[in-house]
Amino acid sequence: MVSATEFRELLLADRERTTELVSSLTASIASMVEATQLSASDDEHDPEGSTIAFERSQASTLLATATEHLSDVDAALARVDAGTYGRCERCGQAIARERLLARPTARTCIACAAAS
């Protein structure tokens, strides 16, 4: 079985990193939006580099991914608190320690993940 204390620490460290990433990306997107509002340049047709719209889209995608991961981490922490962490949500069997070390937010065992 999985040591909840050990994985709680991993999850809390992951949560802290992800929260910082979400904050940084949010600030970056806000800065891009502000820059486009203050600038009259035609960045969309600048042949010399990537456009602000592309950079903003890329940052928005990264933000969505980080926000989703943060939600997964919070759900895993809730499972630790409930005493269900490390059990597959589909079959109820223990999730392999190696899987949880590789993916601490895993909700399913490898067999059930492969079946979906």
C-alpha cells in the first residue's frame, strides 16, 4: 500500500510549483493584453517573428493545462484526506507505487487506464 504522508508531501510540492506557474502565466497573459491595448503596431503582419496573438494563445493553452493539473492535484490531496488515495477509482485495487511516483495524481491503475 501507499504511504499517504510520503505522497502528500509530493503532492503539496507539486501544488506549490503549479500554483506559481499559474500565477506567472496569468501575469504574462495580462501583460500581453495590456501591451496590445497600448500599442498601435500591426504585430499580426510582422514577418520578423512570432505574433503577440500566437504567444498569447500559447500562454493561454499552458495556463489551461496548469489549471487542470492543479485541480487534479487538489483532487488527489482530497483522496489522501479521505483515505482513498492509491486505490483505483474503477476497480478498487491498489495503484502501483511506481505509477504513483511517476504520476501522483493518478486515479486509476495501469490496467484500468489502458482499458479506457
